[in-house]
Amino acid sequence: MTGGADRPERPAWLTVRAPSGGKVGEVTGALERHGLRTVCREARCPNVGECWGGGTATVILMGRVCTRGCAFCSVATGTPDPPDPTEPDRVAAAAAELGWRHVVLTSVTRDDLIDGGAGHFASTVRALRLGVPAATVELLVPDFGGSAEALERVVCAPPDILAHNIETVPRLYPTVRRGADYGRSLALFRRAADMAPALALKSGIMVGLGETTREVVAVFRDLYEAGCRLLTVGQYLPPSRDHLPAAEYVPPGSFESLGDAARTIGFGNVLSGPLIRSSSRSG
């Protein structure tokens, strides 16, 4: 990882065929009927066919508008509408119809809400427990503005996995994660580990934004010390030419080395590769 300033050419190993037909068509239809959105589509995830075909998906809760403006994200920024109280039941109905075995729930960041949307996350978990009791539930949450009360509301829902993406190294936060705070994100893991020691905690980081290998490994150590034990490492892919460009495209061999470094630190479950995303192979 060199952090070069020029816009690099996207390499062949990042080219995937767009999924269509079969299970993808079935999932698309069900999501439309229930009025739901997924990260799989909104974030142009390259693994949508694999995840949808494997009986899982990542549903975005609480609207289309985020109150922050991360430079890597394709979600619109502005003033969002209030959360739809019917959404938890619609998520559960879609999961039951599609026979999802593992459901990942995430959201736009809702700094406009007193609890940051924690209550809506908890309501959706409860709806899933009633509608698809055999499914496991993973929550990929924002930082809730550092509120311990909001985090406790989510932890007590309870999910099977609680995830929060660290995204990048602390030096790049002012550019990549405007409005976020590295220390606040680490504190979320420490608090969650104290609240529910048996709860599986997970995080994800992107590379190719200009970080160094030493910085990435230091983040691994920080996450592990904060109680995180599940980790994903993937290549940053700009959603469009209007977004923050990739500083470089990290070769597959470097991802193998990063995965080995994380396992040496103690992470029990690591996925590291160019096309890995935070919800890859979640089930």
C-alpha cells in the first residue's frame, strides 16, 4: 500500500459479472413488494449474486438520506424523513417469504434522532425473532453519536452479531469519514463487550485509500483490544467518478498478508480479499 496520488486503473481481478435471473430475480421482486432497500444494490456490491443466492441480504433501514457525508459512500446526505414504523414488520415478512437464514440490518446514520435509530433497530430485531425465529440476525450499526444508552438498547434486542465498521485508519478520518471519530468507534466495541461479553463483535476496514500497512495492522490491534473478534478487509471501490478516488488497488497477495496479520493478533474469523465487503458470507 503506497497511497499514490494519481487515479489508478482498475485491475482485472476486480471485474465481476453482474448477477441476473434465478434467485436474484426472486429476491428483487420480494424486496420491491415489501418496499425494502438493500446495501447489496444501493452500494453496488459486487457480491450480490453470491449473498442473495446463499440466503442472506443486507437491508438498509430508516430511509434513503443520511445525516453525514462520508466521502466513500453513495448514499445521499441531507434531512431524512422520520423512520417508518411499519418497516420492521415488512423486513420480517420479506425474510420469511425468502427463507433467509441470516439477516443483516444496517441503516443510514440518523444523527437527527434522539437515540440515533437504536429503537428502530431493536424493533426490527424483535419482528424478525417473531417472523423468522430460525434466522440469525446481524446488526451493522452507526456510532449513535457515542450514546451508551442507545447502544445498550441495541445490544439488549439482542442480535446474534453486532457490527460497526471502522472503515479506515485514524489519519484518514478527516477526509474519509467526516463526522465520525475513531476513538468513538472503538469505545462502541468496549461498551458492547462490557454489556454483553458473549455477543459476537465484528468490524470492517477498507484499504486502497492511502493508508500504510503499518497503520492497518495498528487498527487491527486497536479493534482486538476493544473486544472485536470478527473482521473483514476489502478494497475501496469508488461508487462513481464523483466520489473519493481510490489511491491504489491493493493486489490479492497483500490481502492474504493482512489476513494473516489479523489472525496472528488473535482474530478468530477473518475475511480478507479485494471483493470482500463487511457483510460478505455473513451467514
